[in-house]
Amino acid sequence: MLELTLPVRQTILRIKTTVLTEGKVEIVAPQLLAGEAVEILILLPEPSNVERRSALDILAEAPGQRLFKTAEEVEAYLQQERQAWER
């Protein structure tokens, strides 16, 4: 005896939300009926392999780095450069 199974039609409701404190997630969907059983799937974002670094860390690794620690050092350097141009 051959038994045919009819395909089940499912509706997928896709909602993006933000995780609240203590890992709580709130979903508001007027089309859901009170007392209705639903299945919830949570898709986590792909882990990023890129290390987040501060701008100061990036500048510290750059060629030449930070040549000056104070505004006075910058002024002294600019003054020397201006004098060299005048020669």
C-alpha cells in the first residue's frame, strides 16, 4: 500500500531584535495568537575574526608612530622646518 504525505505549509516570521539585559529577547508579533505553540530559532551573528583595536593602538604601530608627545614639541619641530626652508 502506497501512502502519500502532503507537504506541510509553514509560515516563517522573521523579526530582528536586540538582546536585552540578562540575555532576554522580546518578540512582539500581532499575528501570533495567545496560547498558540510556536518554535523559535535564534541565529547568532557570525564571529568576527577581526580584532578590534583602538585608534591609538593603530597609530602606535604605524611607521613614524607619534613623533611628538606635546604641543610644544610640535611647535619646536615646525619652527625648525620653517627655518630650514628659509635657508
